[in-house]
Amino acid sequence: MKTLLPLICFAILTQSCEHRPVVRKESPVTSASKTKRLFDGKTFNGWVGDTNKTFRIEQGAIVGGGMNSRIPRNEFLCTDRDYTNFVLRLKFKLLGGPAANAGVQFRTKRIPNNNEVSGYQADMGDPAWWGCIYDESRRNKVLAKSNIEEVNKVLKRDDWNEYMIRCEGKHIVLAINGQQTVDYTEQEPNIEDYGVIAVQIHAGPPSEAWYKDITIQELP
């Protein structure tokens, strides 16, 4: 019995080890993609629009419009693919005085055979468009209005500013120079939650809209 008992114990221990689950350390799951550049500062690769007359590249920036003549109609330079949930950051500068207007479209659709687009716009312009969400060529109204007194504390007119646009499901947040301007939740069920990103120069007097350092981080 003395020699048999150790053998029995060894067999039980070996069988137990064979059926014990192996615990492996998994790699951490990334909740969002890395930030990537949408504009390389040199070419219009990845963008679609009127690059013959309306939009040009100057000093590493996309420039819409001009200071020598009126802007005959709204024009948009669009990404060549759609985006859904993301954090978009870009720097912008609007020149041309208080009548100048522009904006950044997101979750937007290009209208076939038309210069217009349809979707959300992070608005830009006096007297109180800065930081608002406007629904371009769809509901044609301001969906969320910023507090212009608060925006004026951080806004640098005729100089570079930064827009942050965050979209997650029905929830949209805008910020200018780190100051949140609107927090909006879409209530209409038929509004699509994806589309292109676009930069705009609005019809009107001689003016220029400058855009650079355009980056996006896609979210789950």
C-alpha cells in the first residue's frame, strides 16, 4: 500500500492539471481608431469639389473663395467617403468682414448634379452663427444655438481658431477653441447618422474661408 498510494495521488494530480483551463492574457481592446489626417496640406487627395475656381491650396491650407470678387453661390469641398461616429478637429480662419460666412459640414449628403449638400453644419460667421448647428438644405434652420457671448470670449476673428465636432449616435457636441458651444441630441428618427465631411464658402461678398490641420478619430 505504501508504494501504491503515491502513484494514485500522482495520477489524480496529473488528470486535474490536464482539465484545468489555461488563462491567457489578452491584448487590450482599442475602443477607437487612431487619429488620422484628412488633408495632407499639399493635394486634394480624398476630396471632391470645385478645385478649379472655388478651392485652392495655399500655405498648407484649403482656401475657399477670394477677396477680389463676390462668391456667386455656396460651394463645398467634400471627403470622398462617409463617416459615422468620430471626433473631427480642424483649424479655420474666416476673412471678409461681418458679412462673410462659412461652415463645416458633417454627416452630410452630396446632392446629385447640384452645388449644394444636405446635412449638419458647424456654422461660422457674424453676428451669431459661430458654434451653432445649422441643417443645410434639409430642415434649413438652426438646430442648436450657441451662446455668442461665451463664444466671443474665445473666438479670434480674422485669425486661426479650432473647431471640435464629436458625433456618437444621436449625440453631437461642438466646441471652438476648447469652449463647448452646443450639446445636441437628434430627436427625429429618420435623420441619417452618417455622411461626408465638407468645408464651405458661403455665397456673398468677397471673402475667404481657410481650413487646415484637419484630423479625424473614428469611434465605435
